[in-house]
Amino acid sequence: MSEYRFYYPLEIRYGDIDAQRHVNNARYFTFMEQARVRYFEHLGLWDGRDFDDVGIILLEASCTFKAPIQYGQQVRLGARVVRLGNKSIEMEYRFEEQTSGSILAEGRAILVSYDYHRNRSRRIPDAWREAISEFEGLG
Amino acid sequence: MSEYRFYYPLEIRYGDIDAQRHVNNARYFTFMEQARVRYFEHLGLWDGRDFDDVGIILLEASCTFKAPIQYGQQVRLGARVVRLGNKSIEMEYRFEEQTSGSILAEGRAILVSYDYHRNRSRRIPDAWREAISEFEGLG
Amino acid sequence: MSEYRFYYPLEIRYGDIDAQRHVNNARYFTFMEQARVRYFEHLGLWDGRDFDDVGIILLEASCTFKAPIQYGQQVRLGARVVRLGNKSIEMEYRFEEQTSGSILAEGRAILVSYDYHRNRSRRIPDAWREAISEFEGLG
Amino acid sequence: MSEYRFYYPLEIRYGDIDAQRHVNNARYFTFMEQARVRYFEHLGLWDGRDFDDVGIILLEASCTFKAPIQYGQQVRLGARVVRLGNKSIEMEYRFEEQTSGSILAEGRAILVSYDYHRNRSRRIPDAWREAISEFEGLG
């Protein structure tokens, strides 16, 4: 399955460009973070207001850079959940040039369901599991 | 004259929020930079490609913060040129909440016309002077 | 009086450099923020732990850029309080090249004493007024 | 072999802290980038001046986050090259708390030897291969 049901259109700022004159590598992780936040907002799992209700913490993040991203390029970032564990959520990301569809970068993250009020991990809440499974068509 | 003819809709990222849980002060300058870049792109004075052709360097920047900007708030940033000197360009910025129109912050910048190929300031090119004057209804 | 009693040695990261290949303008405000935080830590007015105890909010910030800062340059940033109002604290900043002492940029900020627990401004606490006045030799 | 011969002491800025009140995930990649740059400067392979002489481009980056990093924590970041391919350089990173030595995060990157003047990858120059092999005690 290579489809993404959620895309986030990147806004590349001049300030995202580094001395090599393409998007800085750390910004890809900022973009994936933003796609992640928007994904959970889109599914109604975070309201964008209370940061203690964010509900996830990052365990792993990675990115493979295939082609530099330039200022002015039209890029969309796909985000999807590919696996739900007991406590963990595995996501994939794909940076695509809007017009050609060519893949500029691919990423992956493992999140852990987290209660920021109690500062500890927790089982994925049923509401999260159901909303994500339904959206992604997961088993 | 309190009108802005150019507005740039802010995309506030989770990563723009700091430990006080509102938009970090330095990001206002990133946003004003981005509005500035877009303004000159909009007027056809920069093509978004060659950073040695940017044509301006920053001499002064300031911001007055009136109300914190939250994640999820809909904000647009007005940018305008209010004065053209021999070498200098004076700009003003206004952060407005989209719905209420309330002013969240106001900024100001003085730019100097700059030749990055020769690393020195220069008179404002006629094409710049004309395009800006026409757009803003100056002089 | 042109002396600074507090200096913060800048660490310029590759990631602070922008497409023009000098330190990005918004980073000067990040540096001034960091000097400010360190200044209040140095005076024992913030312990670096609880962000609800930060005690100040930014009202105005400005910077005049005199010479670009390059990666690898040794720069120190002076910070000082020049005036204490009823609720407001006025600070000045000076970016100096370590070896030559030449001034690369100068900044200014107006802070307001703020209670993040109650989300409102307040009179400057006596402990702050005394510590700052004594350190700076004010009043 | 679990030793690092090169450590870079992190300076954590207030501006590196996000709304969850610990160091933002993308900043780990900024820190690894900075350790990488310093590593190559330390080995005399980059002089910190000409960004077209940087000599490497990033192909992959990853990080595993073991414990949040707080503002004020004393952290050092180990960086090492663990393998030299024909064109590729594999690096590992370790974020360690200075006092306890506990591991806060671990990272990995694959770099490709790159000629920014010609915009293409290249074999690792002999000078690089020798300097790195000697420093790391590789093969």
C-alpha cells in the first residue's frame, strides 16, 4: 500500500534555507512534526490548544534525503500511520514535488502514547486507536 | 494612510511555539522576513531562485508585541514600503488576527539596496523604485 | 556609561547561517533572548527550571545591524538593564567581535514584569529591583 | 568499540525548547549537524569559511530519543565516523549527560562526499580518507 490519505502542503520559508542554499536537514524534521500535528488535528485527536493534551512523544525519527528542496519549490508532505502497537504508533512520511510527483525525501517516526499530565507513557487510548484505524483502513 | 496592499497569511508551526507556549519573539522577525521576501517576489523584483540577486540587506528591524500569538490562531501579516531613500527602503509590518482584525504586533525595518555579487550597497535600481512607487502609490 | 558588566559568548551554529551566508537576522533576536535569560540566571532571578517562573514578557525588541556576522567569528554579546520603570525593564545589547572589539550590532528590548501563573503584568518584584539595581549600579 | 574520540559540548538555548518544555526533536538534528561540522573542522577538513568547500551532503539521518533534554542540562555530544565507503561516510552520535554519563539520545547519519562547485557526488578525497582513518583508528 503506497497511498497517503493525508497530505500537508509545505510552506518553505526563506528562513528554512541554509548556507548550502537548499532546505536545511533539520527542517525536514520540523516539517514532519508539523504534518504529524496536523494529522492528529485532522483526525480530531488534538484541538490545537492545550499542549499537555498532545498525547504523544517521539521515540525515533529518521529521514532519507533523495533530492535537495529549493526555495520556491511546491512540495507536499504525506503522513500516515502504518502500525499501531500497544503503546506505540509508527508513521511514515513522503515529501513529494507537487507537479511531477517525484519523491524528494522519505521519513519515518515511532511515537509513544504519552500522558503529559502524569509524565508517563500509556496504552493508546481507544478513541485514538479507532480514529486512526478507521482513517487508515488498518486491520 | 493605514492601508496595507500586501498581506501574507502566516502559517504558524508547532515549532514556532516556545516554552511560554506562544509564538517565540524571534519568529516574528522570521515572519517579517518572509513577508518581505514575498513582497518583493510579488512585485517581480526577485525570482526566488538566485540568492545573490536578493538585492537588499537589513539595516534595522524592530517589533512591538501587543498580544501573544497562539498556535492555531489565524493571522495575516501586512507589509508595505513607506519610504524610499537614495539607498534605503523603509518598511512597516502589521500582524492582524484574521477574524477580528485586531492588531497583534507591529514591526518596522530599514533595508539597504545591496549588490551581493560585489558585496556593497548601491543606489536603489530604477526598476525597483518604479515598481515599489507604483504599487504603494508613493511620490 | 558605555560599559557592560555582563557578556555572553555567542556560539554561532552552522544552522544560524542563512542563504546569504551570514547569521540570519532573526537569530540576533534569539541571541539577545539567550543573553537575557542568562543575565537573569546570573543575577539569581530565574533558576532555569520552571518556565512559569520566568517573570518577564517582551514588549519591544529592535536591532541595528552594522556588519554581517560570519560562521566562525568570535563574538560576545553584552546585555545590560538601563532603566527600571514601575512594571517595565529596558535593556540594551551589544554584539562585539572578541578580538577587535568592533561593534557588529546593537539591540534594545523593553520587558514587562509578568506573572505567567496568573497571565498578567505586575509591578517589578522588590527582589528583582534590588538585584538589578545593585548589579548595574542604577539609582 | 564504544568510544568517542570527539565530543562537542552542547549549548542549549532557551529557543531550542518547545511547547512540551524540553528540547525540540528537530534541534537534535541541528546539534548533530553542528557536531559534524565541528568534527570536520577539528580534523582540518573544512576551514569554516567557504560553504562551497563543505565537501559533504546528507543522505540519511536518524535519532532515537531516550530521555528528554531539559534547559540547563549539561550535555555533550559524541560524534564519530564508523565506516568509509567509496563515496559515503557513516557517522554515529551520542548525547550524554555530562555528570552521570547517561545516554539521552543516539543518532546516525550517512553522508556522501560532494562537490558543491560541480553539484555532484565524488569519491572521498584521499586527504579526507587518511585524516578520518587516522583519527578514528579505522582499518
